Amino acid sequence: MTRSTPHAATAAMLFAAVSWGSLFFVGKPVLGQLDPIWFTALRYLLAGLGMALLVALFGQRPWSKLRAHWGTLTRFGVLGYGFFGVLVLEGLKLSLPSHGAVLMATLPLTTILLRWLRAGVRADDERRAGPASGAAGMDRRGAGHRSADAEHTDTSADGSRR
């Protein structure tokens, strides 16, 4: 794959954020029809086909590395994506889309803390400010405020209104 420009990298990250964030609102009604395990399997099957196409068209083909490390890559893939995907959808089935979005908003803070614990790299004040302001917003969500999405998407797993 070629090196990206800062603008292309920013656009890709914004697309990823919008795609990921939309999972909660798109996924909630689907969970009324499809079990989280099957939903996850279908999502990753379709994504895998799309990724294979992209690799065939644009990517280098590191098949020898993939074959050499297939066991480790499979373990990480199943645990990191499959298990995570099922848990996210199980939680969404029992909750509201906004709750999932708030949970995902904690990822920058989680990443900063894990990097500090694992590598001993402590974030400077500027890098801690973003997650801190996000945590302040999560505190407001947790204080009993009901979101607008509850009015439109507050449904149980079978699609009925709660």
C-alpha cells in the first residue's frame, strides 16, 4: 500500500469514526431480527470479502507472513474482533445506542492508561485534556439525562417498544 497523506489519513479516520458510531443506530433494529453472534459473523464475513478485494486490487500480498503467523493472527482476530463484536452487540441488545456511543468514547482514555501501564509512557497535559473533557460529557450522560435517541430507538431485541 502506498504512503498516505495527512489529509487522506484524516479522512480515513473520520470515515472509520462515522462508520463505527453508526453501528449503534443501524445495529439496534437489526438485533430485533438477528442474534448478535450471527450479526457479527455476517458483518465480518462481508468485511473480509471487501478487504480481500482491496488487498487484491491495491495491496501487497504478504502471503508468506500470513501463513507463517496464521495461528497468532487467528487468535487475535477471534478475540480482538469476533469476541468484542459479539459483546458490543449483546450490550446494545439490552441498552440504547447512546450508551454504546458513550462507552466507545472512553477508548482514548483507555488507550492512554494502557500505554502508561504497559510502556511507561505517560501522556502530557495536552493529550490528557481531550479524554478528560469527554469524561465530563459522560458524567452528564450518567446523571440521569435521557437522550433523544431513546425516543426513536428505545426498542427491545424483538423490535417492540419498551
